[in-house]
Amino acid sequence: MISAELTVKGFDIPQETTSLADGAKEIEVSAENLEVDSPAQFSQAAKALAVIKYAKKKLVGMLKPQRQEAHQVHSAICAYESELSAPLDHAEDLMKSKMIHWYTEQKKFEETAVDSGQVFVSVIPDAENIGWRENWKAEIVNESVVPQRFWSVDKKKLSDFAKTNKGLVEVEGVEFVKGMTIINNS
């Protein structure tokens, strides 16, 4: 891809969204003020949900072309940026790898010299733009002997288990809690 292939286009926000935005604010105020403590108010809230869903669908639909265009532009810019950055990323990785290799070998040499009683001056230079951070990583060599304190609980599996069994089958150390979600089928 070359830079000439990229064009950034401006887009206009549809005028109709202004009236929808005002209507959305009115709907929000109505929702804040509506008390649901009777069958009639519950039914009124259900009707309000249908209005909310319709208004949101209409608003999202109005902006769909602009969102798609913005997504395409964003994707193109990111792809172009990645293409331009790839050689630099590779060069950076190579340089860091070579420097770490030399540094590590030099440190081993210096430690061996110190252990054998030699006196010397370190040849590892201080570079202002270089900092060091040790990275420790765990590699599992025998999972069956890893202490329990390092195990992690899979909450998604437990939630799926609770859903399958409707919380009727107990699991030690776990409490299954039933929640409710309203589905707006408008």
C-alpha cells in the first residue's frame, strides 16, 4: 500500500440525529422519573422499553454509514502504519536481541572473573537511552506438583455449570447466585 492510496474523508452527521438526541434525553428523564411499583407501572415500563429500543435502533441505523466509513479509514491507516513500522520493529527486535546476548555473556564473564579473584573494570558501557528490567517467567514442567495456591478458579466454567444445573448441584467453596435480566423483544 502506498500513501497515495489513503484518503481521509470527512463526513456529515445527519441532521435528523439532532432531534433524536433531544428525544433520547427526554426518554432518559422519563426513565429516571418512572417508578415501577405496581402492575400498571410495570406494563408502562415495558412499553417504554419498546420505545427506547426503537429509538436506539433508529439512531444507530442513521449513523451506520458514517461508522462503516470511519472503520474503513481507521483500518486502512492501521494497516499502512503496520506496514511502515514492520522493518523498524524487526530492526528494534534484532538490536535488542544482539545487545542482550552480548550483555548476558559479558556479565557471565565478569562474574566468573570476580569468583576467581580477578580485579578488572567492567567494559559494559552506560548508555543514557538504555534501561534494564529483569523479566521472570514461569514455565510449568510438572503441573501435578504445582502448589494449590497457584491454581486459579475458572469462573466462566463455574457459571456455565450453574446455568446447566440451575444452581441445584453444589460445589464446595462456591455459592451459585441467580440473577435476572430483562430481554427487550420489541
